[in-house]
Amino acid sequence: MTATQTQLPPAPAYGDPARTGYAAEVVANTFLELAQAEGRTLTQMQINKLVFIAHGWALALLGRPLTYNTFHAWQRGPVARRLWEYWRTLGRQPIRDPLPVSDAEPRLKEDEDALNLIRGIWATYGQKSGEELSNLTHLQGSPWAQTYGLSNDLIPNEITREYYVDLLRGA
């Protein structure tokens, strides 16, 4: 392997959230808590983009997915369908309440690496509007740009990881 090639992380150990990711609702609720702590609210567009961006950086920096949910390349950017289904009727209205999360779902509270990553994403991107976040996800070469319009609108983790690794390298 050459120095410019990136080695993919090992296959996830299923059942271990530190390897396979958390429910998108768990990650979304963490962003909602951060916003609430600052007296702010978020829209579904903001949360979908923040969760996707955090997921991308987790793939690049931690070598593992942040969420096990898939992302879809929709017109306004990457979307976790599960989050969209919860909030589809809200449009651009602020989200007031956290999402319900099954008791069986692992929580982030003991995963300091993931929590620190989410806090860093919040510090960097949390003040941006939904439109600004959407524009970031539409940049040339982005995972969304590589997959939007394809018959299968899923954004593979491999594409997302490579994009964020390239960002990390300053490509």
C-alpha cells in the first residue's frame, strides 16, 4: 500500500456500538441537547446534515461509523431516512423535543471519542443554517455529489470516509 492510499478500517464487530455505530436518533438527540444548552433550536435539515457530517468525520478520524443508519442522497443533501420520517411534517419548524429511543439502543454517554467528535462538529458547524449545511454537503466531489441522481440513492460509507479523509489531508 502506498502512502497516498487509505486503508479501510476493519470490518465492524456487530453488537458493539463503538464499532458499528449508534442509532441516528441517539446522535440527533445529542445535537438537540447541545443546541438546547445554548438556548437554540434546530430544524430537521440542520440535524440531518450535522448527523451526516459527524458520521463522515467519525469514519475518517475514528475509523468507524458514528451511526448504523444509512444516508440517502436527496435533493437537499444527505438524509438519514429514519430522522426524516420522524420530522417530515415539520418542514423548517424548530424541533422542540428529543426523539424516542428504544431502551435497547446503546447510548453515547460512555463513548468519549464519539462525544468529543460530536462536540467538535457542534463547535465548528452548529451555528450554520440548514441551507448553509446543505450547501456544504453539495460541494463538488462530496459524497452527495458522487451519488445524487443514481438509481440507488444510498451514500456508501466508503465514499463518505474517503471524502472526509481527503478533507483531513487538505486535498
